[in-house]
Amino acid sequence: MRIMKYSTKTGSLAKQKTDCLVVSLPQAKALAKELGVSSAANLALSDFSNKPGKTTQLVLTRSITRALVVGGVTGKKVSQADYRKMLSAASAALTSTPGKSAIWALATLDVADAKGSQWTTRNALSSLSSAFYTFDAQKKDVAKPSIKSIAVHGDGNALKGIRQAVAIGQALDTGMALARDLGNTPPNICNPNYLLRISRKLATAPKVTVRSLDEKEMTKLGMGAFMSVSQGSDQPGKMIIIQYKGGKAKEQPHVLVGKGITFDTGGISLKPGPAMDEMKFDMCGAASVIGTTKAVIDAGLKLNLVTIVAAAENMPSGGASRPGDVVTTMSGQTVEILNTDAEGRLVLCDALTYAERFKPKSVVDVATLTGAIVVALGSQAAGVFSNNDKLSQELLDAGNYMHDRGWPLPVWEDYQGQLRSNFADMANIGGREAGSITAACFLSRFAKAYPWAHLDIAGVGYQGGARKGATGRPVPMLFQYLLEQA
Ligand code: BES
Ligand code: MN
Ligand code: ZN
């Protein structure tokens, strides 16, 4: 993991010394005038197609090795959509720019309906970090960008907001990179024990403790649903508990719960072969809550946080559970396992019951839970399910702020009937219709003791195809949500 180093810069743009100055066309033209640049540079500026998504590079002065000119600023205000296009074009262009450091002069842009330079900076950092992320743990010839540090330029009133945004953004980007690394790490390395080892590293910071429950302890606690998944694997399952005490001693904690299926074969209800490798990403919920916790610790947020990771591998074996098995959950409710591939809800339900002991202010679980959410929302939005409208709205707002969006879906009583079983209190699947909703309905039966939300991230957590890899979502949404709580 290599993290971009962010800082701030102030003072006149013309006097800056840098390998690359990132500016809009109006800024570049003003600079050219002030500095009296070559006719070649002037020609390049007048020929430039000033559209969002376009960039060009040229030489302005001796001390600024190159200027990266970003298209899109024509009038006074830039729309949010155009700003995003500018961010992705500029970030992409910077990844192939030579030199070690850059100055980013786009944070003071006037973006329509935006929340000032704090917002422009937060979103710029997030775009830059996404573009600069590489994963090269097992493959050495990965194109590595040259730029190692970026200073965000601002002055006057904007500077304070930019400074705060850089400090917070740096913490968020570190957490997001951790989430992506965990997701991308192959499943022969990233097993439940590995998630525990990485989580333990968080405890080197003050106010953080990490502990775990092993299978023996979970059996003793009555976590029959979790154990029914884990029992099919040679890799021992773990319930990982990370506690961060950044708030007052008596303050109720917020709780994050992550689905950490380090590989999902489907179990005896075996998945089909094509793209099964992508089921290494079935721990992206766990990765996102661990990454968010890292960001919260780095940012030193003044709140108490408990992060619970339900880590297990879903394998078919002589010890695996069968369709038809009935298990007793920690809550005492019994479940008929009709499909061993609906394992996420089985590990999560016991984690949700376990969460009660922390008397949570809120519980948010994050899971690559259903293929159906990919059909419903694609890779644009996470499904947001909740038993509490305020909590749900706070998550949606946080997602909007960072453009890491969610969309609400109902957890109505009307759907609960689909989980009826002849042999247990409920079945673990609800039939063909509304698959993501019945999965959420299943979880809701274990989350009655507190305000609860469930994020189904099967669509947003990772990408397939040529750009296959973990996205680090929804770390920005979760972190922003907690930032607002602190
Ligand atoms: N991990 C999968 C969900 C998933 C599917 C994530 C595709 C990403 C892409 C989950 O454990 C699962 O297998 N869900 C089943 C549930 C079904 C058996 C009710 C599904 O969605 O098909
Ligand atoms: Mn499954
Ligand atoms: Zn799964």
C-alpha cells in the first residue's frame, strides 16, 4: 500500500515551484499573461478544447516544470457533474505525469450547489487517491505513477476549509486503500486469520483494542448459524472485535458489522464455475468496516466505535452443512438452511445478536449479500435497508456528500412471509422475488434491539472485467456518516 501524501500550499500561483501545476484554462491564461509566456504556450492555450474531460500539458515558466490544464471552466460556476468529469480527467492525467510532486489549484473552483472548498477538496482527494491506487503485492510489473505528493493550493477564506479537508481526506484515503488491499488479496492468503492479523495492527494506535472469538468460544455462545457456515472449511472462523474509544467513557458506541466471507463457493449449494474467483471479494463488507475504522482512528474522531467482523470461509466438504439442516442462532431463533449459498446472513445474524451487548447507538452492517442488488442498482448505488428513517437518511446524505451513493429499499413486514419454514422459525432464503429485500428482512429479525441499517454492497464493493478489483466503497459513505456523528 502506497499512499499519496497530501499537504496545502498558499501564495501566488506564478511563484510556485513544482513538477506539475494543475489549473483550469482561465487560471492558465491568467498565468500566461502575468508571466509573459512563449508564443507556443499561448497557441496551445488558445487551441485547447475547454471541455470537461479534456486536459493538456504545457510549459509556462522555469520553476513550474509543466502545467496540467484541465478543461471545463467556462463561466463562473461549474456544475457538480462537470466538476466530477474534471476530477477524473485530471487525476488520470496526473498518474502518467513525470516528476515527484504536484500542486492542485482546482480546490477554489465555484461548484454549483456545493459546500465550499472543504467539499471540493474532499472530493478531489478521493478522486486522486482512486486513480493513484495500485495493487502490486504479487505482480511486480504494475504501472506505478511517478507523482508521490500533492499540495492543494488555496488562500484567504478557503484555506482553513482546505486544511481541514486535507487532514480528514488523508485519513479517509488511508482507510480506503486498506479496504482495497484487503479485498484484492487472494483468498489463499486473505482467510479469516489474515483478517484478524491485519485488524490487530490497528491496536498499535492508542485507544484501540482488538480481540477475537474462536470457533470454540462462538459455539459456547450459541452462534449456531455462524458455525454452520464455518464448519465446512479447514480455515477456522473468527469473530473479530475492534474497539476504538475516541469518545467519552460512558458514551454509547456506534457499531459497524462486516461480512467477511473470505471465499464463497456456495458450499454444498455450489456456485457455477464462471467468475467464481470474484467470490474472493465476498469479504469486501469486512474490508470496508476495517478500512473505515482505520480512517476513524487516523482522523481521531471523538466517538466510540465497535467494529465486528464475521470472518469465515464457505466451502463444501464432508463437514459442511446441508440444505435442510436446522440450526439455532445465538438469539435462540432457529433457521432452516434451504440454500448453503445464502451464507452471509447466517454469519451476520449471530454478529448482530452479539452486537447487543455493546448497547449501540446505531448498528450498520455491510455485506456483499445478494446478486439481486446488482440487478436492481448496478454498480452505482449500495442498497440501503433500515429499521430507522433517521439513520437511513444520515447514511444516504453521507453517501451523497462523497458521491459514494446508496439508495433506499423497503424492509416491510409484507415481505417477511417469504421466509416461512415448515421446520424452523424461518428459512434462510425467501424465493425468487425481491431477493435483496428478503435477505434484509432475515437480518432485521436479529436487529430489533437498536437502530439498524444494512448496506448491500454486492454491486459497489468491487468491479469485474478488465478493471477487476476492490473499489474501497462504501468507506467514504461510512466515514462521512461517522464524521457527522462525532
Ligand atoms: N456472496 C453472494 C452474493 C453475491 C453474488 C455477491 C454475486 C456478489 C456477486 C451471496 O453469498 C450469495 O450467494 N447470495 C445468493 C443468495 C441466494 C442463494 C438466496 C444470491 O444472491 O444468489
Ligand atoms: Mn453465497
Ligand atoms: Zn456470499
